[in-house]
Amino acid sequence: MKIEVVVGNIVKQPDVEALVNSANANLRLGSGVAGAIHTAAGPKLEEYCKPFAPLAYGAFLVTPGFKLPNLWVIHVRAASYTHHDDAPALLEQALQAAIQGAHQNDIRTLAMPAIGTGVFAFPPMLAAQITAKVFSRAEGMAPHLQCLRLCVASDFLRDLYTGALEAAGLVVSQPSALAHAQGESAAV
């Protein structure tokens, strides 16, 4: 499985089958990644999600991408680092759920944001270490997953996540030319 870390906008990854949404419990338009994905997908995404709310921690929901160039969106829910004592475990569950969602839906290429590092206020190093821990098990969890792309908001986060992934024994590939070209605006 190829792992990439790019400074890029999560909604501008047309070469992957699915995006991961760091969703709120109500699966609605929100701030950060949820706002960007819902805005790019259009109002049909929120309408589609309504019957499935609230989304439990550790669960996932796969929806169509609607106006996104991606076929699917995998919605997962993490927790605020400052408001939940068990936030690290919930972040790990959210990341695992995203990979399980890809596996159960035969998704081979996936882009996800640096879940937890925005409005959930995770210390970036902790979020990177948890992500590396889950990514190190991804091939066993989803053997057909060919590319797992992490979209981050800055060079600092790119370097931090790359270092954490490599420290976990993973090989981080150079991003594809298309992924690199899509990095003109930062991830949200």
C-alpha cells in the first residue's frame, strides 16, 4: 500500500475514490473539514446524512460524493482533545473506522485529513503518532487499499506526520503529480 502525505486541500483530490470527513455527530455542515466537504459536495450530502445521525464514536458512514469529484465520502467522528479524557482512543477508533469503511466498500484509494488537528485541538505530535499507529495496521485491515493519502494544512504538519509514519516503520511515498498539483490551497 502506498502512503502519501501532502500539503493540500482535502476536497481537491480528484484522483482518489473516497475522502474521509472528520464529521460532527449530526453529520451536518460544520466548520473545518466537515464544512469544506459539505460545501463542495452540495446540499444533497447533508440531506442524505440526516437519517443516519447521530454518528457514534467508532462508527463510519459511507455516502455518495455528490458534487465532489470523488465517488464516496467516509464520515467518521473524533472527539475534542480538550473536552474528552478519552479523546486519543476515540481518534484511534475514528481512523480505524475510516479504513474499515474503505475495506467494506472496496475502496482502493483514499484521502483523509489530519483528523483531530483542527477544531478538535489535538497536539499535532500526538495526532501524528496515533495516525501512524493505525496506518501501520491498515494493510491488514484493508488489504485491497492501494493508496492512503493524508492531506495536511502546512509543511510543518507534513514533516511531522511523515516523521511519525517513518518512525512506525512505514514508507512514505512521493505524492503523485496530480496530488502535488492539487496542493495550491491548504487542507482545512
